[in-house]
Amino acid sequence: MAIGKELSSIDFQSMIGGPLDAVVRAQAQSAQTSVDFIKAVGFDEDGNTPTMVTFSYMKPVETTDAQGAVTVTPTKYDLTVPILTMLPIPFIRVEETTIDFNAKINSVQESSTTSSHDLNTKLNLKQGWGTGSVKLSASYSYKKSSSSSSKIERTYSLQIHVRAVQDELPAGTEKLLGILENAIQETPNAG
């Protein structure tokens, strides 16, 4: 079998297209995972109200009385923050994909032909007075043998390198986080 013919029988479309298709599907799955994370962590069960976290802390508050005396009183405050503004949102992007394909084909073909010819002749002659005889014998042989052998070794290897990075947030997600940051409230604790 010719090596060119052997290489042309390889389905390069599947070998290259398959990994690239897998990368595209992985990218789509990553995007869906980001959406699921935002929905599950960032919003209540209704899907419309952001999940808020409230922290309580003490803050010194200065007050000045009519005589100008300054009094510092520790006051308890509550800080309400949308949880999405506090967590890193997973947004992975495939930055680079490298597909290495190596083919090693060794083809050994042997053939040999041998032939031999053999001619044997024998002549006997007898002569007497008045009588004579001639005896001729001949033999011919032909021998031909041929043999051939073929050996083809195939070695294929496929290596795929994928490099993924945490990508910048899409503009819509950044805008959403900006709106949620504006919803951060600091209020004195009534208790």
C-alpha cells in the first residue's frame, strides 16, 4: 500500500473537527454554568429579586451638643449588600487550542523470484556390420518459485492542548453589578 494512499485514508475532518467541536461545546457549557451560578446564587427563588446579605457592625458616631462638646457614641449599623457584588463570577474562556497529530507509517515490501532451467541429453550410438542403432534421450526441466511479503506498521498519536482563562465579564454583567453596587445600603440598626 502506498504511503500517500494510507495518509489520504485518514479522516482529518473528524480528527481536527472533533476536538474543535468539543472546545466550542465546552465554551457553551461554561457560559451556561455562569448563567446558572448567577441565577442560583445571585437571585432569590423568584428569580427577580437579588439575594442580599446584611452585616451588622459598630461605628463610632460623633455628636455635638449645644455647648460644643463632642461625644463619640458607638452605634450599631446594618450594611445590606447584594451577594453577587461580593463573589467572583465564574466566566471561563478558552483562549487557545492546539491540536497535534503525528502519523508514522512504515511500509516494507519484499518480493523475490527465482527460476532455473535444466537440460539433460544422452546419445547412445551402436554400429555393427550391417546393422546400427541410435538411441537419443533428452530431458528438460524448468523450475520457477516466487515469494513476496508485505509489512505495514501504523502509529498515530493525537495531542490536544487547551488553555482556559478567567475572562473579563461581559458588558451586561458589569452593568448589572454596577446597578447592584448602587443598592448597597448602610442604615443605623433600630435595635
